[in-house]
Amino acid sequence: MARTTIHRALLEVSHQWLQQAANGDMAIETVDLYIQISERFHAFADAHDIHRMDDVTGQLAESFIGAPGRDRRNNITLVPKKSTRRQRRSALASLFTHARALGMTQAAPLLDSPSIPRPPRSTGAELSDAEIENLQFHSERGMPATRHSALLALLLSGLGSAETSQATPDDLNLAQATVTTEGSTHTSSRTCPLAPWAVRVLRLRVDYLAEYRPGQHHLVTGDSSTRYAAQASVGAGFNDIARLSGLATAARKVEPRDITRYLARQVLLQTGQISEVARRLGLSSLDNAAALAGLAWKTDRGPR
């Protein structure tokens, strides 16, 4: 029996990844990322005259994981970040694990490859009302041609970065001051209220797109982007706002999840209900909602 080519294995494994996403066992953003990385690995291996799964060595895999690449602005990066190397390693590990399960190879090129450690998870920046106003002010630079104010408005309404990346003008009901989202892998579909500032900037964005970019479907991301790339683009856009406002510095990281934490605290303050925090954010877990709102609502005192 002919040995399986990398191209054939990638097709079969991609089908399995997509099926896992359909079953809710894998995020579609992760599937998009894994397929992109695996396609790049295919091209990398082909350039080294390696075409079959069984011929992939640990050395080739490590060379690919540490190979130069490009950042989101298409600049060449000679030494990839640890996060990039982790993504590449994870995608290759999944590719070969699934291929072995399908009987397409016996190769395990990452078997002796050490894992790439993650940095400690950030506790997040606790944004104040004044800092939110600062973000809003600086997000309006260049609006509505720039997407920043619309992006921030969607995040402040309760949408996550994945949901924000997929938002369209049809999701908005500006007369009722609401936005509807289909949810994401970890959140449910829901309708969220829009504050007056959000209504104003989103109306300007919708009108601008209708006049100057009539073919664009999404509010703040490109229509041709994969879901993973679109979600990453939302993060990059928010980083621009945080940098312009002066809130993001070398000593302080501010990210979209900090907006979610701010909103969770506001909803809890206004309603006193963790269940309302969970509903607004589309969460099924009250524990997760409480954690985002900064509420230690469960204590373990141990035996008395």
C-alpha cells in the first residue's frame, strides 16, 4: 500500500476537525488556525523534498515550529514568538495524532519534543469608568472610516471578540438600541442592549459602510478572513485603541477580556444578580460569570 502523502492526510484530518467543530468539541476558530498552519507545514515540507507523512522527522517538525514567519501586519519575524511556536506545535501534534488514528501514518515526530511553557495567566486590568471613557474618546479618531469605535461599542455591549468579529449591520436594531449575536463556541445566542454612545458610533459605521464599502458584510472585520483571523483582528484593533489611549503600556496589558470584566461588574452592580451577568455575556456557568464580575460568591471553609 502506498504511503500517505501529507496532502492526503491534511484533507482527511481537516474533515475530522470540521466534524469536531460541528459537534461542539472544537472551536471553529481553532480549526481555521490548525488548517492554516498545516497547509504552511505542507509547503514547508515540500520545499525540503518531504512529501509523505512517514518521512516527517522530529528535526523537520522542530525546524518548522521555529521557522521565520510574518506577523499580522505582514512584517517578517525572524524569531517567532512563543505563542506562535505553541500554535504550530499544537496544530502539528493534532495533525499527526488524527492521522495515526486513521491509519495513515505511524510517525510521531513530536514525541520527544518538549512542550513550550505558557506564561502565567494575567489577572487582567480592572478598568474604571474614567478609563472606559478614555477608550471611547480615543476610539473615535478617524471614525467612521476606522473601525475602532464600532469595535469598542460591540465589546461594551457584551459581545466577546469572536462574536464581535462576526457582527453585521443586520444584527443591529438601532431603533431599539440592541444588537443580536448568534454566540460562539463558549457563549450562547442573545440580544444585548446598546448604550447611547454605542448607538451613535454604530449608526455612523453602518452609514459609512453602506456608502463607501457596499460589498462589505461584517462591521469591523474583512469578509474574506477566517474566523480565527477575524477574532485575532478584533484583538489587534482593541490593542490599537488601548495604545492610543495610553492605557496599554509596557507595564500594563489591556485586552478585550478586560472590557468583558468591566461590563460584568457593571451588570452585577446594577442588578445584583449573577444570573443576569451570565445571561448578558451568554455564559452557561454562574461560576464563570461570578469570576468575571470579581465576586467570590463561594467559599470553602473546610470541616469545623
